[in-house]
Amino acid sequence: MKYRTFGRTQWQVSEIGYGMWGLAGWSGSDMKEVMQSLGRAIDLGCNFFDTAWAYGNGKSENILADILKQYAGKRLYVATKIPAKNFTWPSRPSFTLEECFPASHIIEYTEKSLKNLGVDCIDLQQFHVWEDGWAGHDDWKNAVEKLKREGKVKHFGVSVNRWEPDNVLNTLRTGLIDSVQVIYNIFDQAPEDNLFPLCRELGVGVIARVPFDEGTLTGMLTKETVFPADDWRSTYFVPENLNASVDHAEALRPLIPAGMTMAEMALRFILGNDDVHTIIPGMRKIRNVEANIATSDGRGLPETLRQTLKGHRWDRTPTSWSQ
């Protein structure tokens, strides 16, 4: 496993982190295998774990708490998220800060996460949605400063709404946000335009989420794929999205190097960007842990291939199903 400096925090975080949404929000999770997968990731050098209160109303945080106890001697970085008070994903420009993140709510859910995680201090507490129009409001700033002052949170971050990477730029300029979590992959390259340069300038850590475009970039989806009703992906991969996603993924097949999977190519594409400090794929099976972590070996894609893949940028805008 290779490590990168996480912005101005100076943490040395694993290039491949662990996204824990799928452990609580997707179908097909076997808890015994989940725990084995988490343990295997740590044994292979993974030290960054991203969860959220909303992932099973604390369930994912509880799972991470069990892992932290088992590996008490290792330095593992814990990142979680505060849900918006109105529990709506994503936020919308019409939402007020009071509807989403009043100070009392920020403090209340940080306390809940501290209890769920079984820790005295959260390494990285993140806002699970955001609107840059809130940048100048004092209420969230007061809560951030209070929780840091009390030693309950080391650093704060923002998880940017899907396909809205610029919806945080002014907030980053406040100096109170130490990291940003954003969708970045072969299709979603828009963060390169404005977000990454500003993060580089300000020393803001960058977490790349959804490296496989919710599964599209594994190459495993077809236009006949159906997800169970209780699986979040059943509401995301509506026909309009599923059909287009499969078409875009199929266009990549001729580019996959011999001996490489589409998923590996997708991760190596992201690793080729030094502005990204850690990637957080969801990993529920040991074989996926081993395959994903194996990409952190310092061997990048050929530059000609990376430039070709940049031509597969797919700019999208939020819709009713994109959540």
C-alpha cells in the first residue's frame, strides 16, 4: 500500500481507503464476510475508513467501532458524516442552513457518532450534503469551532453533492474545512476544473468517492440488471440512467489493457491524479479488498491510455433520481 499526505492535516493516509456505505445501505451484505473484509483491508495497509450516521442510522458506525476495538494498536483514521436535519439527499439551493445544519443539530449528531464509534474524538467529521450559499453563515462555523475546541473533532470536511463539485468553493475559502469528498472517476472529471486546483492551493485533503460510478465502471452491469427494492441502487439505476451508463461503460472495453479488469483500470485512472489523496471504494468481499488494494503499487496507467480515458468524460447534472 502506498500513502499520501492528506492535505494540511499531514496525515499519511492509504491511497485506497474503505467506503462503508454498502455495508448498511445495499443488499447482499454478509456480516461475517464484511468483518473479515475490513480486517483484511487493515492487514494490507488500509488506514482510512469513511462512514456516516445515515448508513443504517448508525449501523455502519457501530461496525467500524468493533473493528477499531479489534485493531486498537493501529492508527486508523475515522471519517464520518452528519446528516442534514431534513434528511434529504442531496440538498437544494432553496434549503436554508437552519433546515439542514443548525449548530444544535451539528453538535447533536456529532455526539451520536462519538457514541456509535466508541471514540472520544472523531478524526474527520463531514457535512453529508452542502450548499455553498451557506459559506458566510456563522451558525455552522460556531459549531465547528466549539467541537474542535472541546476536542471532540480534529478536522471538518464537506461531502459535495453528486455532480456539483463547485458547490463548496467559497466554503473552502473560510479556512474551516480541511477536506472535501467528491465523486471523481473516469466519467466524472469535473472536479479537475475548479475544485482540485483550489484544494491544492489551500491544502485541503481530497477524498474520491464513487470510483466505479456506483458499479458501472466494474463492467458488471447490463441493461437487464435489476436490483432488489431495498437496495439503494434500485432507485438510482432507473432505465434512463442504467441504459446510458452501460453504453458508456461498454465504450471503455476496447481500452482495457490485457490482464486488467475495468475496475482496476478505473482505480488506476484516479490514482494517476496527485490531487486525490485517498479513494474510498465500497468493499464487502475479501476478493474485492485484495483486488482494489493491489492497485496501490505505484504503477500508473500508460500516459497515452490515461489521456484517452480523459476523452470519456461524461458531464451530468443532478436529476430527481441522482440523489
